[in-house]
Amino acid sequence: MVVVFQTVGSPSQPTSASVPAAPGSGRPTGPSVRPTPTTVTDSSGHIVLTTPAEAVPDPAVNGAEGQIAAAITSGALPSGPEIVATGAGTWHTVPGAGQPHGMGSETRTYSVEVEDGLQSAEADQAFAAAVDATLADPRSWIGGGQVSLQRVDTGDPSFRISLTSQMTIRSPDLCGWDVPLEASCFNGWQGRVLINDARWARGAISYGTDVRAYRAYAVNHEVGHALGFSHQPCPDNGAPAPVMMQQSWSTSDDDLNLLDPDAIPADGKVCVANPYPFPGVTQPSVTSPSAAAG
């Protein structure tokens, strides 16, 4: 299976490791499939989904794309805590705003949102704090010296960072499910960075047990798409993976070549998981901490 992603500078299509293939690409483009998950309810009556420890993509899903996805075992969702399978399909803004992070002359604003019915207000604030900390880190996109990032909670931000349930995110008008592997995406139609709550809770096999580092990767990767960057291959064996590599699924070029042979060569290179675009930057950024709105 190959994946079509947004070209640099074009906000017209969703961008992700799981974006539906485009017409004319020569790839299957059938309707997104929403398989029925195994569900249970928690004590509050929320529907939760428990994924088996050895869960892998179903080869029957989406034909050839399902067969390829099933072959990339590192793309399976790890086992872990229970998650809310389906939220309300609407989002609320988490209160909080701050001064720009970074010294770049171009300022992009973002808001933090959570899907309704997904979690508590305290968990909303924890998600927002993790997003803020990631984007304020000098190793993040501000480390390139070209862009500053500022959180807002009113008006029309440059993009919205939205924690979204596992099943809602599969909607064809969000990230889709043509590639049957859990993923987040940037949807240019909506100006929305969609972070998959299943991945947020459990991480990725490439990151082992370091869910915190994976979360930083997920934010940086999808914000990178919002800033106009496309997917990248592993540069050298053992090197830090580019943040725009599809690390949710693999850090092996051979694996990712199966999904996107036009962009990723089958050259045998395997990188080491890395959550930041500028991992070598150490100087502090010029920032003002975010403050929760009163």
C-alpha cells in the first residue's frame, strides 16, 4: 500500500500516514471502512475499546492495502490502557493562551481541543500542557529559527490541535481508514491537526514503552504537516529518524516503502526513533508560559 500525502505548501488535503489515496494515483481509493471494534463499557457508561496485545491489521480490510499493512507488524497498536473508542464527533477548546515561543519572524497560532465525551477536564489540561511543552521545546519547530508558535484560545488560529477518538478519526472527512493502521493526521480542509487518542494512550512499537516521547513525536510530526513539510526517509542506518518519517508505523525504509514507494526508497536503512525536528538544538527559546484563561 502507498500513501498519498499533501505536497509542501498546499492545505487542500488531509496529510498523514493514513490519508486516503487520491484519484489518479493508481492506488485503491474505495470508501473508508469503519470495522466494528470489540467494546466494553466502563463504570461511567462510556464505551471503551480494549485491543488485544497481539493485535495486527486485518488483511481482509481494504484488500491490498490491508495485506500490506498487516505485513508491517511494527505498525500495530501496542496493548495498554483502555480508551474511549468513539467520542461525540465535536470538539471543545481547552482554555489557555500565551506569548509566542521561539524567535522566528513568522508566527503561527494554534489552539488545543479535545473531542467531546473523551475525557475529564483535568485530562484536557494535561493534554494541553503536553502539547505546549512539546512545541516550546527548542528541539521542536521553533529550533529552526524561522517560525514562532503561539497558543491562543479565541479567534481563528492557524491550526487546531485536536485530541480525537480512535473511531471518529477514521471518518473519511477526517483522516480516513484506507490504510488500516492507527494514525494521526493533518486535515488541511479543516485546518486541524488530529491526534489519535489510541496512539496518545499507548504509543507505538517504534518507541517501546516511552509513551511520553511518542506523544512529542505525534505532535511534532502532524504540526510539521501543518507547516508544510512532507514525509521523509531514514538518512542512514542508526541515525535519528527524521520527525517527518512515519514513525508511528516503522523506522525502517523498507517497511515504509511498501506504503509510499514514490517518497521512501527500499534501501535497507533503519533509523532510531526520534521525536524532534532539531534534536541537536539545546539553547533555550524565548517564551512566555501559557496561562489558563480565567
